[in-house]
Amino acid sequence: MILGGTAGWAESKMCLNASTVTSDCITQSSWQRTIQGMSTGLLAGAGAAFGAAWNVRHEN
């Protein structure tokens, strides 16, 4: 979750510092990108935990 949030924040900063700023950079704030990255990280972590639990349960 932290990694996803950091990646989203860094992406928004790089987007605004680019030589050509796209409309996506202007319409979405850095906080929105950070929250979006954090939610992606949360879903990925939950999926990994579910997969690990499923694997452990079916090994026994």
C-alpha cells in the first residue's frame, strides 16, 4: 500500500514536470493519484494474502 502510494505520488510529480503536460496531469491532483496508488497496492496485497492462504490450506 505504501509502495503504491509512493509510486502514484512520484508519477504525478513526474507528469507535472514533463516537457509536455497532458490533460490527465491537469485534471487529476497528486492526492488523487496517491490514493489511487494506495488502493491498488491494498488490492494487490489482499490478493497475495488470499492466494497464500489458499495455497497453505490446500497443501494440508
